[in-house]
Amino acid sequence: MALKIIKTITTRILIPFRLLPEEGLSPEKLAFSVTIGIMSGLFPVLGTTTIISILLTMLFRQNILVVQSVQWILALVQILLIVPFMQFGAYLLNEQTFHISIAQINLAFQPGILSGIKTIGIYHLYAILTWFVLIIPAGILSYYGFLAVFQLKTRKIL
């Protein structure tokens, strides 16, 4: 079982990063590509991160292999952060009656499918608000943090 997990991690995560050209990416471009992957990978709406990451990759002309790999690695983190993003967005808007749980989601769909989609859609708007508020400072910190690491690696200090 442990060998299967290690093999999966190796083939799905480590090998794509080995395919990066050694001399082809500057530390700045690599740091920006990783940051775009993080920013797009944490967008709190399931099923949209690949499209967002591809659009950002094309817009900023970054390495699509790095961006997509980072974005895919963050899939579980994205799922884990959706509810906290919703809660923080509700807090930012001073929403007093916001409570989310599986039971709450079931209750949202009891009056009908359209009512459930409307309620869950509002919850997702709270999460998107949180993402917009946090992503710029987090992206700046991420870029400069990765830039420092990649510059040190380029100088063979790490």
C-alpha cells in the first residue's frame, strides 16, 4: 500500500517537475509560474481551476507545466478551504445567519433544486470574495518567497 502511494506521488508529482529544462527557466519565471498555480489552484469553485490557470498562463506567458502541476497538487487544499472561505466571506459581509454543514446543504435543496443552487451560489460568492481579498497579498508573499528559494537554488546554496 505504501509503495503504491509512493509510486503515485513519484509519477504524478515529481516526474513532471523533472521534465523542466534545467537552464530554460529563470528563477523569476519559475516563481511566477508557481505563484499563478497556487493562486488559480485555490479558487474556491470546483471545476474552474484548470480553466483559470490556463487563462492566467496564457495571459502572463508562463510555463504551463509548472502552473498546471502546482494547481493539480493543490486540489485537496482547495476542497479543504472552500468552507472556511465561505465562512470568512460571510464574516466580512457581517452575515449573522451563516452556518454551513451537510445538513444545511440538504435543507437548502429541500424546497427545490433552484432554491438549493441559489443558496449554494450565494455561499460560493462569499468564498470568491474571500479569495479576492486574500489572493493578492498571498500571491505577493508567495512570489517573493519562491523567488528567494529559486535564486538560492540557482546559486547552488540549497
